[in-house]
Amino acid sequence: MAHVWTIEAERLVAVDRADAEADEPSSRIELMGFDDAERAFADRPLLEVLAQAKHAAVPFVEQVGKSAAGIVVLPAGAAKASTAVRFGFMLTERGLVLFDDCGVCEPVIARLIEGSVPVESLAAVLCALLRAPLRDHPALLSRVRDDFEQVEERLLEGRTRVDRSRMISDARHMRGLDVFYQGISDMLDTLANGGATVLDADDRARFAALARQVDRLVTRLESLQDFSLQVHGMYQEEIDLRQNSIMQWLTVVATIAMPLTFITSWYGMNFRNMALINVAWGYPVAAALCLLVALGEIAVFHRRGWLKFRDGKRRRR
């Protein structure tokens, strides 16, 4: 596919690079790699913005005179943040230049051409590129919420064995989306309210509408983050209760064994004149004494409720 396009009758049309030189500068869209930016432009402030693409973690845009340049860093999902996909753009009076080494922009432009989507201006193309990553986010947020609801249901049933790997994956998704939404929201506010002078009122309104869509996603994400904290709190509570139950069992067993250990160690002393040592019925008496002590302790513990361990399912209900 060609890497130069132009707008004709509110439609994107692919053209040859040689023919594109004769087109109106304001209708030209060009796609190139980040390494080609320095050879194609001499505006140092804009090039400094693009130079941050490799290490940028948050989407941002900078206005330089009548031009605007920015970097869009897409959320990495469950992968590491260092593997995040990114692309850059430069909106000038000459047209719109896209910088992409990850293959993000070309499929979006191809869908605009194949679907004959109306494109009124270069800003409309840029807006479509910024909207494309948001297309699947409502479904993603719904899936993450379903995952946490399943974990919540298991915890309410008293079951602590949950899919921890899925919880960690969902947490990474939310962390990446949070950073992405913050950056893209600031970018859209800059373009809508204080963007480059090449944007007209319609273009600013277009970015403002997209900013409102991002705000709705931010609201859903904040609600989901609160729900995630609640589920993680429930999970930690179940783990703590389980550990307390184990410690309670160990404490009861150790307490029951303590007097028995004392009796056996007492009669383990090598003295000649100890009670019950030289009589035939001494051993049965000592064994019966140990049994009575153990049964007495169990009766006392039961009366005090120390042997009534939690039933998570019944307690939750």
C-alpha cells in the first residue's frame, strides 16, 4: 500500500509519492518511520518531541508555533510496559505526517479508505487514529469486571482458590489503561482548547467529542478500580481468616498437649520414691489421668467456643 494519501471529495485516496508533491500541502498525509523524521524536517523543537518516542510512557502533544507534534503510547495490556506500541504525528501547514514503526496507522487508514468514511480534514484523520485504540476498550472493561465478579462470587462462597494469574493480568490492564487515559485526555484537551492554529472550530469540536468519550471510559475505569480494591480486600480477608483458623488449630492442639507433656516429663525423672512408680496400677492411673485432662480441656474449649471454626459459606450467607 502507498504511504502517501490525499483528501479528495472528503475521501482518502492513495497516491504515488511523486504525484503527491504536486498536491495541495494542506491535504497531504504521509507515513514514515521515526528514523526518517530528521531527514524530512528541520524544525528542531518538533524533532525533539519525536525523539522522545522510544522512551515515552504517556501520550502527549506539544504545540510549536502553528504546528503540533505528539506521541501516542498504546497500553501494553498484560505484557510489559516496555513492549508498548507507539506512533507519532506532526500536524503542520504542509499536512499531516505520521511516524510509525509498529504498523498501527496504516490499517486504520486502510479501513477509512475501504469503508469510504467521510474525511473532512487532516484533523479528522488524526482523530480517527486516536479513536481506533479506544474501539475495543468498552468490551475489555466489561471482561475485566466479569473476571472480578467471578472472583467475588467464589469468595462469597468461602472458596479462596481463585485464578491469581488472571487477577494480575487484569490489574496490569487497568494500570496501563489508567496511564493511557490520562495522557490521551490531556492530549485531546490541548488539541480541543489550545491546539495548533491550523485547527478550525470543527476540528476542535471533533477532538472535544473524543475527549468526552475518553472521560466516560475514565469513569468506568475508576469504578472498576474501586471494585478491584474491594475484591482484593475480600481475598486478603479470606486468606487472613484461613491463616487464623490454622493458627487456632495449632494453638488448641499445643494447649491440649501441654499438660500431657508435663505429666510424661514429670514421670520421666529418675527418682526412686515417686508416687505410682512401684505399684501395678500406676501406669493405668497415669494414662487415665492424661485422658481426663485432655477431655477436660476439650470440654472447656468447646464451652468457650474455641473449637467452632469458621464455615466460610455459612458465614457469608
